[in-house]
Amino acid sequence: MLLGSSVRVVTQYERGVVFRFGRLRPETRGPGLVLIAPVADRLRKVTMQIVTQPVPAQDGITRDNVTVRVDAVIYYRVVDPVRVVVDVQDYASAILQVAQASLRSIIGKSELDDLLSNRERLNQGLELMIDNPAVGWGVHIDRVEIKDVALPESMKRSMSRQAEAERERRSRVITAEGELQASRKLAEAAEVMTEHPAALQLRLLQTVVEVAAEKNSTLVLPFPVELLRFLERATPPGTTHSPGTVPQDPSEPALAATNGVAPAGPTGAGAPTPGAPR
């Protein structure tokens, strides 16, 4: 009976702290079988594993007067089992209370944009705030992470409208830049067509080909003035006529003489000569 009460088993991830008649023994017991005095000694086991402690969501007001609800998670482990047992009554509860207070403090010191986009810096600041008192208790804070930031519905709608307005602004800027570049290219093309008039005709023919590719389309083709000028220069000078007159065929005077009608003269066109039989 006494032998069974004097033997304890400490697992690999634990350390044993022995009290003899209420006084702390300086050495800690490692993993394996541990022999203690049956009546005089009391063994306290402390786990050395990393503990995951969720922090309940905390309500707070940011520095820019926005109400948010933030929760986090803490990863810590015991580095000094003696101080954990002697210096603090319940180190897990103590770490949790410090984490809640530190999280509310971080919320009040930060702006909403920092909570949403700059969490790495906030996590480091929160880790330092929790680790300062935890070191004196024999606990080391490995990591602190802000899990979620809950916003009011009105703030979510305002942020969605702001994001939509920003996207609209960017689309208009991109469209304006595209029109500016296109206008510059069109100005350069106009200068080239001014120097080379044939380029304008080629462009017109290309447009006709593109329009004619569509079915059931009516094409109204403007007649270029430059082509009229070219035809006018190509016409011989002797073939020009006054407006409204029809050119006469050379065979018409001979045909008129055979019919007994003289060609038009000063006395009138087609009038009979005096003394001629009627």
C-alpha cells in the first residue's frame, strides 16, 4: 500500500513539482517513474505542451469611432513549471483575462483600416502586451492572432458603396486615358493623310469593303471631288461645251442637204430660200 502511494508516473510532456510538508522542493521531476514520500510529499504535474486558448469576442470602439467586435486566439506554453505552480493560482485563467483586456486596449488604439488590413502589426503589439505579465508567471506567449473583425451592417453597406465608387472612378480614368491615346493617334493619322491625299482614298475604299461585308445593307457612296478634278484635267480642250447644249454629230449637215433643208443660217434655222418653188 505504501509502495503504491509512493510511486508516480510523469509522462514525456509533463514535469513534476514536489512539495514536502508544504515546502517546495528545488528540483523538478522529469518523465518516468517518480518516487515520493507517501505522507510527506505531494506531486503537482504541469504540462509543457503548447496550449491553444481562444479569446472571446470583445466589443469596442476604434479610434475613428467605429463599433467593432473582435476575437482572437493565443498560443502559449509553460517554460518554468515551478513559477506556474507557486506564483499564480490558475495561470490559464490569468492568461485569458490579460488577453481580453489587451484586445480591448488594441481596439481602442487602432483605426478600422488597421484592423482590416494591418493585422500583422496589431498581432505583434498584442503579443507583447500579453507576454509582459506572462513572463513573470513562467509562461511564454508563442503567437497571438486576430481571427475576425465583425462590423455593423450599416458600416458594411457604406464600405460596399465606397468600393463601388472607387471602381467606377478607376474605370472612368482608364476610359479617359484610352480616349486620349486614341485622339493622339487619330491626329497623327490626319497629318499623314493631309500630306498624302491618296491615303484618304484608300481609307475610303477600306471602309466600303468593311460595310459591304454586311448583308442586307444599303451603301451610299460619296463621289470624291478629287476624282472630278482629275477627269476635268484629262478631258481635251476642244470637246468642252456650254452648259445645256448637246454635241452635234458630223453627219447631220449632209443628211439635212439631201432632204432639201439648208442648214441653219443668219435668216433662221430651216427657212426656204427666196424664189424657190413651194
